[in-house]
Amino acid sequence: VKGSEMNGWTLTWSDLSVYVPSEEHKLLTRSRTSYKRIINNISGAVPPASLVAILGPSGAGKSTMLSAIAHRYHGKTLVDGDVRLNGKKTNESMCYLSGFMYQEDFFIGALTVREHLSFMARLKMDRRISRSFRESVVTSLIEQLGLSKVANCKIGSLATLLSGGEKKRLSFATACLTSPKLLFADEPTTGLDSYTAGRLVALMRAKTCSTGASLVCTIHQPSPEVLAMFSTIYLLAEGMVVFAGTTEEAVNFFQRAGYTPEKQITHGEFLVKCVAPIPGAENATKIAIKRFAHEFAISEHYKSIETMIIFHKQIGEFCLIYSKQIVSSKPAFWVTKLYWLCFRGYLENLRNPNLQWLKIFQKMILAVAAGLCYFGTIQLDQPGVQAIQGALFVLVTENTFAPMYAALTNLPQEFPMFIREHSNGAYSSLAYYISKIISSFPGLVIEAITFTTCVYVLAGLRNTFYAFTMINLLTILCINVSTSCVPLAMAYLVPFDYVAMITSGLFIKLSTLPIATMWMQYLSWLMYTYESLSILQWEKVGNITCADDEPYLPCLKSGEEVLENYSFSETHLNRNILALLLLYLSFHFLGYLFFIRKINKRF
């Protein structure tokens, strides 16, 4: 073992097997999941300051192997084996100690390149680091990875859309923020042309060499220039390592096995071709792969890897580098992370017209259309009672269903990015959930006030400052409660919507509800809001005109009679406000439980 290996981080894995769920069978109420083995009893090592490439045909298990040794696999994935860093078994702390560059790029398009890196630096870097040093790290990464020209460009702007290579470099810069000694990259050259791919790998190599870090990549069809930059390759096939060593050693290994590289193909293509399945001869290919894996297992190359694994395992109890790194690193405070998550959410809402400004403009158009329908119809007579109640119900429904259905798409769209940042230890699920509530609150308030004010003025509802203010506050509560129940609505959307609307008080007299369904009205925020708006409109109204020419029709002569007609009561206003607040908190609590349940399915 070289002496330099004692000064850096050495990653080793032995007898590693990975199983993923293939299908789920339900027997009565219990479910039984069957698993498929993707990685089959492999061993390997990554010495300090080395560049390792994992090659293999499609379906060989490259990404699965990388996620297993990097400790970034899903919860239902079963990993059996021994993965160690400097001789100590790895755990969830691996996510904090290493950097990971994913195959797919997920960013907040409204942020600039510099803002994205600064934001991630505040979440991931040690809280004791000064602001000036943190910004210098961001600036240095931008310069080293050739992002200076797009540093102040929005990532998702159509005018200055980042190229595929620039997005890959931004992903790598994000992984390098904490200066980890171990970096992983899942097919970083996918989707790039040969020149851009070569430039990206060259930048990655230069960055890791300057910091003494190790880089482990999965590579699909690398060019000769890209492959030459790696010190070691691991060739995978059928979940087994068929060779590990330099590119030249791998070519010699297969030449001794009777394979001759063609002149027109590269070494990388030759190696993959040797273990790629041949249509119509799959069984013969599997037999050959097993033979290659066996020959490698008894070769000198494997013995050197095995010696490194045993050596670091034996000295693991005396090596303190791994444990010191965990103890000495102090992440940002929870409140600090919450603040910056809220700040990012505010920026996204302000800069993305589809998220906020377009919705507000749409609200204004709908409000004007609805208000004009009621213009001149609001009178203190019997037709006016119907018009007023209709206008109030429009205020309730428009501040319920539109924001609810709009919010249904927000969480699924951001969930992949959340999973990535959360799995890397950037922030907790609770901080993210609360930040979404806080950052969306101003927009919901503006939407509610915009629609309510337009309809209120055009329809000519009760002309008192108290009624106007309270109705605005209640519609703000209504719109926030409706969006807080989104996770619940995602599971039970149609019946949940129908129950809340039917028991609002407009379609049925609440006092006539059957005993078996009487309780449902108390879960309807539409009922609480509709009753409250009706109270504010009709309280202390003592004279409503009846039709003299139609004495046989029922006549509601006062605001109190109007409220009684809907089974409403003037004394319920404070109760309704309290109930809306309780529903808001309860729905968010249930929403967070649903959110956690969804996360647990991924981890």
C-alpha cells in the first residue's frame, strides 16, 4: 500500500450485492415484494486522488453500483455488503462527506447561476465560515469551471438558456461547494457531444486534482480522450465486475481471452462490446461474463484490490480522519435553512410569471367578469337576497377550487429536486414544507384580496369598512385552508371536494342534513367561510322589501331571517374564524404526514 493512501480518503467495498424491488404481490391485506439482484457480490477500492470510471453496457448496473457505494439509494433498495471509508463503515453521513452529481439536472430556473451556488453554499457549508469566504468559494468555482459568462444569467431564462454542458458544470460546481474529498458523478457526459464531454471531464479532473479529491464516474460510450483521463476503470456486466485496472490492462486482459480490437473502434467501445449481450446468444454471453469475472477474481489485479481492502479494514479503528470530519463539520442552523428556503421561494414566485403574476392577472379578469354579472342586482329585496348569496358563494368557491387545483401541480413538479437536495443533507423535510407555506402566503393574500375587492365593489356588497375588511380576511383564510388540504385532496380529491361544497349551506339547509352525515359540515371550510360572509352581509339588516304583487311567495323581511333560512346564526362568526384556523393547522399537519409518507416511499 502506498504511503500517500494514509493521507487521504480511501473508499472500499467488499462482497457488495444490491437488490431492487421488481414487483409487489398482495395477499389479502398483506403485501409481498419480490426483489431482483442488480449487483452481484462485487469488491473494489478507490485510493485517494484517483479518477475512476465505471463502464459497461446498458443495464449492467453502473448507476446502481454508484448509488450503493455513495449511500444514495432508495429506501426499498436492499444493499448487502461492506462499504468503508478509511476502514470505517459508512452510513447516512456519507451524504454530507461526499459530493454527488446526478445524471439529470434539476434547478430553480428563476435563479441565476451565482444565486444558485450562493444559496446551496449557505445550506451545505459549515456555519462558522464567514460570508466573504463563502462568496469567494462560489466565485472561484464559477471561474474554475468556466461559468463566468453565465454567472448572472437565469438558469431557466429563454433569452440566456444555459447549454447542456454549462448545466453539467453547474451541477458539478454544486457538488464541489463543500470541497469534499470524494466525488461521485452519474453519467456526466450523457447528452453532450464529444468535445463538450471531453472539456467537462477535463475540468472535473483539474478540479479534483487541485484539491486531492477522488472522482468516481459512470461513463457511457466514452471517447478515447475522455477514457484516457481516468486512472482506473471498472468494467461491469450482469452486475459483476469483469475487470478493474487501467484501460491498457483491460484491453490486454480481453486480448488474452481471444478478443481482438478492431482498428475502427475505440478501446472503450471494444471493452463494452466484449461483455455486451449478443441478440440470440444471450446465454452464451452470460457464460462468458461469468468466466471473465472468475478469471479476474484470481488475477493479480484483484489481489491488489483485496490487499487494499484488508489493510484499510484493519487500520480502520485507528484512523480518525473520517470521524473527525463528521464531528468538526457544523451545518447551518435549522432556522437559517428555513430563512433561505423561504427567500428562494419568494424569488421564484416574483420572477416566474406562470407562478404568480399570471395567476393574479387571471384573477382580475375573472373578478371583473363575475362582478359585472352582479352589477346593479344587489338590492334589499327578495331577488337581491338571492343575488347577494350568489355573489358571496362566488367569493368562497373562487378562493377555494382554483388555488387548490393550481397547488396540486406545484408539489409533484418540485418533488424530484426536493428529493435530491434532501438526500444530500441540504435541509430537512420540515424546513422545506414550512418554507413552501411561508413563501406562498403573500401570493395567496394578493390573489384573495384582488378577486374579493373587484367583486365586492362591482357587485355593490355591503358598504361598510368593517364588512369589507372582515370579508377580505375571511377569503384570505379560505384560500390558505384550501391550499393546505392539497395532500389530502390528492388522495381523496373528488369525494372531498363534493362533501365540502354540498355542506357549504347553499345547496342544502344544514339543519336538514341526516344525522349520519351531519358531522361532515364541520370539516367544510366552505361552510365556515360562507356562513361568516353571510353574517357580515346580513347582520343588523332590518328591512328587506317583499313583493306586493306576489303575496303567496315566502318573504325574508330581515337579515336575521335570511340567516335562519340557511341555518346560519349571527353568533357563529368567532366560532367560524377559530374553526378555519384549526382546519388550517390540521390540514397542514395531515399534509405533512402525507408528505413524509411519500418521502419514505423513496428512501
